[in-house]
Amino acid sequence: MKASKEALEVQIQALLDSGEHDDSPLSAPLRELWTAHQDLARRIDRISHISDGFQSLAKQREQSLTERLNKQLRQLEKVARISDRYQNMMRDLNEALREASTHDALTGLANRRLLVEKLKKEVERFVRYQRPFSIAMLDVDHFKNINDRYGHEVGDGALIEIARVLDAEIRENDLCGRWGGEEFLILLPETGDQAATLVMERVRNAVERLTIRVQDESVCMTVSIGVAEHRQESSYSDTISRADHALLVAKRGGRNQLSTASD
């Protein structure tokens, strides 16, 4: 189609250039028509070029916009990943801070703060539901002698080993914590003094079997224990005092033994 059109245009141009038909009354109108046709063709060609340019520019702008959007999406994804890592880091940090605020740094057991918190809740349960609980105070026998003879590093190691034994021997619902120095407190929920005595006697026997190697020596460890069951109209401090008194009785009785608080 394009070839036949071009051939027709060549024939018309050749006819007008030959001058053979200049005398014809159709010659002048044909020339005007041909001139108008050529002018229109040039205009159409310019418009076509302009249109192609606009299309090319629009395509470039579209590609540029797509690239910018993709870049922004990649940046947003990067920010989202950073945000997720930051949130995970903050969650881990908060967990570490919570752990540090409620657990003893040396032994990993509950610290005094957490023990007091649990004791208060246990007293509330006792008042509301009359559910029994007992407290055991445990003290490492002759611990000062270990520190003086072998050094504080060995003493710390001994406390860590004893804490490991305590945590392994108590029941799942019991809570053992470091009360201070070489003294530990064990909270025994849903437990009267007789049942608590059985649990803590098992703990005492387990510690008695524990030996710590210090160079060529084997250091034997023992503990003294006082047990007290919580009573009506008492605070947790009152029960701790009674368990402490029972602990003192156990020490005065020769250590490495258990004593139960009397009413």
C-alpha cells in the first residue's frame, strides 16, 4: 500500500515537471492540489515526529517514575527490616533488663525483689482462699571459712553449684532464690510444714553429697535449714522471721540439719 502510494506520487510529480499539460485547464488546480497535499504531508510528518517525541518522553517519564517508585519501595523495605531488627533488639533488651532486675547475677536464681513479690502474692492467696504455704531459709555452713581459705572466686563457684542443686531438687511450683550472701530462701506453695520438711530434707541430703574440687582438694558442702508454715494474721516477714529462728536452732544444733518452727 505504501509502495503504490509512493509510485503514484512519483508519477504525479513527473507529470507536473514535464510541462506537457501546462495548457490544460486542469494543470493549475492539479498543481495547487499537489502543493497542498505535500504541505499536508509535511505537517502530518511533523505531527508524527512530535507525537513520537511525546510518546518517547512519556515512556521515559513512566520508566523514571517506575524506577523511583521501585527505589522508594526498596528503601521502605530496608526501613521495615531495620525497624523489625530494632524492635527485636528492644524486646531482647527489655527481657534482659527484666531478668537482671528479678534474678541474681551470680547464681541465676530469683533475687530478693522477685522473692518478696511472690511472697506478697502468696499471702494474698492465703488470705483469700486459705491455701497453705511454707518458707524455708537455707544457709551454707562455714561459708566464711571457704572464702578465707580458698578465696572469693572459689566461694562464688560453691554458691553457683549449691544453687544448681537447689534448683534441681525443689518441686516445679516451688521458687528458690538468693536472699543474700550465702543465704537462700525457698517458697513452697500449697505446702504445710510437714511436706515442706520432706522436700527440704531431700535438698539437704543432695547438698551433702556435693563436693567441689579446688586444685587437689575436695571441699564438702553442707547447709542448715529452717522451715516455717505461714500462719493466720501473719505477714510474710513474720513467717520469714520464724523460719530464720528455726535456721538458728539448726545451726546451734550442730549444722547440716533441718529445724521446723514451732507455733
